Amino acid sequence: MRTVLEVKDLRVYYKSIWGNYKSVDGVSFKVYENEVFSIAGESGCGKSTLVDGILRLIKPPGYIPSGEIIFEGVNLLKLPEEQLREIRFKKLAYIPQGAMNSLNPVIRIEEQMIDAILDHGDIDKDEARDLALCMLKEVGLPVEVAKMYPHELSGGMKQRVIIATAIALKPKLVIADEPTTALDVIVQKGILQLLKRLKEEYNMTVIVVSHDMAAHAQIADRIAIMYAGKIVEIGSIYDIFEDPLHPYTKGLISAVPSIGKEYVKGIPGLAPSPLNWPSGCRFHPRCNYAMDICSKIEPDLKEVKPGRWVACHLYGDRQ
Amino acid sequence: MYMRLQHKLTSLKGIFRTIFTIKSLKLRVGMGILLTLIAISFLEPIITHCRLGNINPYEMGLFEKLLPPSLKHPLGTDHYGRDFLSIFLIGLKNSLVVGFLGGSLSILIAIVVSFFAAYKGGLADIILNSFTNTFLVIPSWVILASVAVYTPKLNIITVSLLIAVFNWAGAARNLRSQVLSLKERAYVDLAKVSGASDIEIIFKELMPNVLPYIIVGAANAVIGSIFFETSIGIIGLGATQYVSLGIIIYWFLTMGLIVQGYYNIILPPVIALVLIFVALNLINVGLDEIFNPRLKKITGL
Amino acid sequence: MNEFLLELKNVTKIFKVGGGLGLFSKEVIKAVDSISFSIPSDKPSIVALVGESGSGKTTIARIILGLLEPTSGEVLYRGRSVSNWLKEDKLKYYKEVQPVFQDPYSIYNPFYRIDRVLELVIKKFNLASSQEEARDLMIKAMKDLGLRPEDLLGRYPHQLSGGERQRFMLARILLIKPRLIVADEPVSMLDASLRAIFLDQLASLKDKLGASCLYITHDLNIASYIADRIIVLCHGKIVEDGSKEEVIRNPLHPYTKTLIDSIPIPDPRRRWKEPVDLTTLESFKKLKAEKGCIFSSRCPYAKEICKARMPTLTEVKPGRKVACFLYD
């Protein structure tokens, strides 16, 4: 399997008068071609910052002290701005959180799509228009939508416009941050299925970032669990749900209510602050299985089985 | 941080403590200048008494006319034979008093109108809002000046009232939109289902959160008042029963004192006015800095 | 003793769109259309009101809480209309009917410490005769919920996390001891790991206080976890009403079926089988059919009669109601 994206030890810190907010503190993972790779975690774990970091959208007071982001063999962090622009949108598309609400309310849909396409593609205006209309059809929107304004569309329709725009130039990798939050359940299903279908049709790779474990269960191939700025577990979606290894993952899985499930259990305690991560393993204050070593030494993310990575002392030296 | 500020403002002690530990340099400087001006203007009776004995500074012909500055008359005398330092300080005091009185009255009217309109909603809101908008649109300065011509007694109270009547609309509009948005908050609903009455909700739930806007509105109202009062004074439509900086300027404009080079009379009111406006605007911007943290220069979050 | 704790009879709420008190506009929004359901008073129960956005569920909550007046229809609490309660015995009404709101951030007035939330109800409902007694009550309520008074009391809302704030609201409920709790999506803004704790504590109030709960949500997963009975809302109308097991396992109304099919199950082995047909999903903002059954524009079983007339909510089995011509 080819690796499309490899992130090595990425850190994103924010400077403040009280110290450094270490929002992303040493994250490494690989994303393979044509898969749906999910990044899951609760609020404050750093997943949105991670995506901003990968796309080099971090602005001061945020900065990237270390790490490598290898996309198609090129380290994105070392690229100058113009070359980055070439890659953005054409090869690497981004659907930010709440994108559907940031459509320009005074410009017609068609124009906005064409603007975006022209900005990054080397085609002329007529071709861009044809492409835009074609993409609208791809996502199941009637052609009348092109001449409408954003406020005339529902949330789900706006999100589909965003998706249509994002994949117009057939990028290799699409990163979607909370693509279905704030959408109704039936529309949510439609959007997630759409993403999966488009991925197959255009041979793209999709990274989905969300706190909704059920959504991940429905479309992901592999999933990474984030906690306190680090990845604590990576594995196939089946493995993670059926046999979670990390205690946080276990807690997360059992906390999701589902039809037919008798019993849900939360995780006691509070999420820690990026200003002051706990010593050793960051989850140890809330962990039922915490041992002595957990508060002292931070466990590394290790491949304990092929394709299964865990950062936990419970799986320390077992092979 | 802004929330913490609001908590400090709940007690009088808190207010004083906050003022003196305010982080905004602009606010501190502005308040410093203003307080100094207020202080020296209110100390006028003492200053006059010490230097010149028990005289009525308004009395004309006590001294020789248009004397140059000297030890006895640091700012010389004016064309009516009065000690100009005393007259100037009285004028300064009156300008400030009218400014603050007019400003306070106008913000009070604004608070009553906007809270009532926004909280009651419905017909009351439509009527009061149209009323407010009308006042915003009419050229208040022109009308104020015209009214001033026909008002028989233009003393400090009447001028302040007149100014307040024309100055409240801007703040009212601002406050109304704040109250409109705040009354939809869930904590207002929670207060309702806890049995709180409308009055309690307005004063205990809404008012504290509107306070920053009220304070800024008040600062603006004071600036507007002083501007109004001074400008009608300068063009000669001003008060007849008291001296103010605007009126002093009117005198030396009409008496040709500039051409004759009586800088001891020309400079003090002009400098004082500039200082007042600079101070008030610094306060305004400083308040904005405190209440709107995005304007603050931050190195971190 | 009235047999119903809460009874809604043909409640309708119409909002006029546009400024000027709506005097100058023709457009209206029928948020809630002829809603009727009841909650019995004999045994405390948790009834889930399930609907997507625009279904009118929050409007119903606000009407029951007396924050909104219905355009027509009656809302009876223990046999007496809510507007009558509010006019004559407002405090008594609120002693028995209390909300839990959705947004943990805006339910607190940022100006005051969180203690005030509890102090206000103790004062208004006369729950204590002295300051010490009030304090004791507050501490006990918090401990009952597993909250630490030493950590939380005396703080300002911005110093607490979202989960703590929502749970502190439950302490308020514990103090008032209402008979009916109207919970409007209380966990939708909380993290997954906190939801379970909150839901369990909310459910425990049923036993602790003997209180019934109207739980409003868009999430059928949560509804199936916490509720005894499920009422399904679509575009302001009730389409189905029945016990949780019945509605989930054997949904009658096509909308309910679509809803259940669309829930993401947190199990990769139970993935969605049927795709959603995007082209029929949304034809512009007007999803609601103009005439006839509100779901007829999207319903796979729609017949002629569905587009012409509105079906009524009929009882097909004891305790089981559905509004659909398929069952007429």
C-alpha cells in the first residue's frame, strides 16, 4: 500500500503569557492510498489543530517547533509559499469545520465555485463553469442551485456545495474537519455516504476528523485516537471497536450510546489543559489501569501487532 | 479577563481599586488628565480667594482692562476688567459640569428608553425604536442651536437638559441592540422559570452585562455634550448666564483679541479644550481596550 | 387526582416572519401543528421527543415551560391550563416544572458566581430558613451528584468546564424537586465521555424525585438509551408515539423508518446498507410538503391520498399511535 501522507513527530504550540499551549505534542502516523483515515478525539485533544498544522494554516501566536509532513514525497513544512499554493486545492483539499457557514452570502454559488477553481487550476472561465456544474450534479444537487445564494439552501445542501468545490480539481487527498456536525441525521448519512462514494470514484484518500465515534464506525477504514495532543492508538476500524487496547479508547467506545446497548459508561475526570499536560502518560489521572510507571514515563506509540499501534505501558514490552 | 472586571465593579471599593490598577495606559493617562482638569477648576474659589482676597470674580471693572500677565494676574485681565485666571477656571468648570450633566442625563434617557423598548418588545419597541431613529436622523446640532436662540434662560441646568434631549439617541440604539441580544440568552429563561419578575430580570440579569456598553455610551455622551455646549458658545448662541470655554472663545473672536495678540486670553481655553477632548477620547479608546480584548496587544492567547 | 401529569391538546404555534410585529409580512412559519400527547401521572416516566431541526421540538419545550404562548390549543398541567397556572400560581407551577437547557455556556449569567444559581432558587422557592441551612442544602445536592462543593462553589462560570456546568444544573433540579423535567438536548454540546455520566444522573432523578422527564433530542441513540417512550416529530407534527421497544424495533411511520435507518451505529460491522438518494433528499429549503402529509414529498410509500389530505394521529394498538394513511 502506498503512503500518501506521513506525519512525523509533528508539534504545534501556541505562545502565550502563561506559557506554551502544546496543542499538538508529537504526533506521527501514516495514511495509505485510497483509504478513509479517521482521527477521533474529544474537544481539546488537538485534532483540529493537527489538521491546521498539516495544511500549514497555523498563524502566530501558533508555531510549529518540529516535525515533518511528507505528502507525495515532499516535506510540506519546508515548501515555500508559492509551491504550497500549487499543492493546495489541486492535490490537497480541505473542508474546514463549519465551512458551509462561511460561504459568501452575497455571491451566487456558481461564482464562488468558479472563483475557487480558477484560483488554483489552470483552466479558463468557461471550463471552470462546466466543471462546477458537473460537480454539483455529482453531489446530487439540482442545476438550479448554481444560480442561487447560500441562504436559500439548507445546511446539507451547502455542505454538498463545499464538497463539490473541494474535489473539483480531483485532489489526491481530502481532509474534512467535522463534516457533519450541525447537520440532521438523515442528511448526515447522505454526506458521509457521498464522501465515501466520491473517494471510490475518483480514487482519492480521505481523512475525516470528528468527535462522533458512530460516524467513524460507518465510513472509516482505519482510525487514530487522539488524547491530550498525542495519538494514543491506531488500528483498523474493526479492531478498534471490537478490541480497543488503550484504556482511553475503551472508555470512548463504551461511552457511546447505541440502539440496543444496555449500558454506557463515561470516563470520570476532566480533560487536561494544553498548558500543563500531566506527567508521564497523559491519561494516567483518569485511568483505571494506571500503574506506578504511568505517572513517571510517557509511553511511546508502538506497533504491538501489525497495523496496531498503542501508546500504553500495559503493552510495554510484550511482543 | 473581561468577566473578572465586571465582578470587580460590583462594589464601590472594587470600582476604585479597578480604576487604579487598570492595565490600559491610555485609560490611565486619559483619566489622569481629566481628573487634573476637574480638580483645578473646582479649586478655583480657593485659588481666587488666596490670590485676590474675597472678591466676586464676575464683577466687572475691579481691575484694569486687558492687563498683561503678571504675578498678581497670572493670565492677565480680560476686557471687562476681571482676573482672567479666575474667569478661565470658572469657564473650565462650567464646561465640564455641563458636559457631565448633559452626558449623564442623556445616557439616563437612553437607558430607560432602550431597556423598555428592547425588553418589552412588540408595539412598545416599534414605537420607541422609531422615536429613537427619528432623533438620530434630525440634525440635532442645528435644532439645538435654533432652540438655544429662543430659550430665555440659558443656565447650566437648561443647557444640560437641552443637550440631553438631543444626545441620547445614539447610545439608545446601541444599548437596545445589546439588550435585544442578551434577553435571548438561556440564563434569562432560567431566571424566568425561577420565578424572577421582569424588573428583577432587567436589573439583575441584563443590566450587569450591559454595563460596559453603558459606560462607553456615557463616555461618548459626555464628549458629545461638551462638544455641543462649546460649539453653540463659540458661535454666540450660547449661555448668557454663565461663562464657559466656548463663550470665552466667542469673546476673543468677536473682540478681535487675536489680531491684537492677547495670547494670555486666547491660549488657555483652546489648550484646555484640546486637553479635554484628548483625555475623553483616550478614556474612550482605553475603555474599548479593556472591554474588547481583541484590540489589546497580545503575545499569546 | 388528575390522570395526566401533562396534556397537550391540538397545540399549534405560528410565527410571523418579518419585521414590524409581522404586520407587514405574509409569510408564516407553522412551527408546531396540532400537537397532542400526554404524560401520565401515575408512574414517573421518561418520554423522548425526537425530531430533527425544524421539527418544532424546542418550540414545544418553551410552550410547556411557559416561555411561549401557543397560537391555539391547550396545554394542561395536572388538569389546569398552563396560562392559568402562570397567572395565578406562577411560583407553584415552577416548583413542579423545570427545564434543563442545552447550552452549558449561556445558562449561566457570566456576571455572577455559580452559587447564585442555587441561591436564587432557594430564595424564590423558600427552601431554607437561614443562610446556613441554604448552604447545607447546596452542599448536599452537589454531593448527591458526585460533584465536589469545595472545588466548585464560589467559582465563576468561565472557570468550570462544560460538563461541570451541566451537572451543576442538575443540582439545581435536585433542590427544587420538580415533578416534570423538560430537558432540551442537554448533552448535545458535551463530549461523549461526559454524556454517559450526565444521562445516568438525569435518569436517576426519576427514582430520586419521582419526576417524569420530557427529553427532547435529535439523537435516537440517546433516546433509546434513556427513554421509556418515544414520540417522533416531523415538521411540527407528531408522526408516531409508542414505547421505546416498539418504536425502535417496529417503526410504523415511514419517517421513523428513515430516521432509524440513518442513525450511525457505532459498530463497523453494522454499516448502512441502503444509500440515501441525494437528489430526493432536499429540494431546496422547502422540505415540508405544502399540502397533505408533511412527509409526502419524501415518502417512498406516498399515495395520492397522502398528497391531498393530512393523516390524523390514530391509536393502532393500546399505547401505540401513528399518523399515516398506510394504517388507516
